[in-house]
Amino acid sequence: MKFTDTHTHLADTQLYDQLQPVLQQAGNVGVWRFIVPSASVNDWNRVAQLRAHSVHCAFGIHPWFAKEADQVSLGKLDKLLQFHPHALIGEIGLDYANKKQAPESLNQQKNVFKQQLKLAMYHSRPVILHNVHSGNDLIRMIKETGFSQGGFAHAFSGSLEEANEFIKLGFKIGIGSLLLNPMAKKVRKAASGLPLESIVLETDSPFMLRNKTNVPANVRRIAEIVAELRNIPLQTLSEQTEKNVDAILSFCR
């Protein structure tokens, strides 16, 4: 059986400094392919260097780093996408976790997201979405720009209704490490209730686990939980989620 970790930060020092053991551990449980997003401009070179390790790179500017997205950095992103024709754009999106964010900060996030969506349209690339309490705005902006390449709705934790809106827009729903928490009811509902053709697996490693470094190998455990929740064979889940990943990556070929 094969599994893909559709969201792992292998360029993060916690994983990058022990890359070979991390990849070996993942391979031992069938996790053979990795999609590695960027968070900031400073990540791009290191992410690009991972291409030789069954890695699909993604370049973008995370909403936390929206302040660094000037015309120079967006120009560099444009050139990077030209140089890497198989790369996705991500991790991009909106983050409303801080309820006290200044309106200027929120507007900056939206502007940077919109500009990166336009780059994705120009280069015909799928995107990796960061969505923290911002689903309605993301959906609205995707519709307004006419973006149609789809991508991955990373670390989904919203309602089934919201998930279905993203699915209509061409996105696969990332079921990740939140599922390891038995109390994560929304995620478990999504994992069991969404069409199997619409979900993919991810860890968001090295993050998401308390007092412990998350690793891509945990995709196997996430897959087992999804299969249990849906009462289907693990092999069936493996085959369909791999097809789902391939459907998105087909835009990058």
C-alpha cells in the first residue's frame, strides 16, 4: 500500500536535519511521496533542494508572512514557478486566529492571497490553502478571481457544508493530524462523511502534536483511523487517496 503526505514541512529544521531517517521511517510504512509547502521567501531555496526525494515542491507566502510580500518577492515567486514547472503554489490563504488583528493586517493578507491566486492562474498551478476561521472569505475570493486549478484545502477543520464548497471549486480536503485527537469531532465527521473521492491525507509535520515532533510516517496512522471511521479496507483508502492526489498533481505536468 502507498500513501502520500500532502502537507509536510520537510524544510523545517526539525525534519531537515534528520531527513534521511525521517524519509526511511515513512517509507517503512508505505508513505512514499511528499508535498512540501513553503511558508516564507526564506524557505524557497531549501524546499527546491528537496526535489530529489520523491518531493513535490510548493512555493508561496503564508499569511503569517504577508508583510514580506512586496513586488520584488512576488516577482521572484513568478520566476521560481517558471523555473519549476511541476511546483504547486502554497502555502497561501488567510488566517483569522487573532481576533484583534488590525484591519490593515487583514487587508494585507487578502491582497497577498489574491496576487498569489492570480499567479496560480497564470501558471495553471493548483494551490495549497491555509484556512483558519477564514473559509467564507477564501471561497468568495476564489470565486471572484475565477481560479479553477483547485488544490488542497490543508488541515481542514470546518463543517461538511464548507468542505463541500471547496470541493465544488476543485479542492481535495486535507485530513490530517487533528484526527489523532479523539475529541476532534468536526475532523472526524469530515473524514467519515465526505465523498472518498474528495479527501487526501497529511500530517503538517513537524507540527500539530503536543510535546512531540510530528513526522510523515504518521500518515499511515491517520489513514488507518479514516478507514476505521468509514468501515472500509485500508487498501481501498490507499488506492483512492492516491488517485485523488494524482488528480491535483496532474495540473503540474
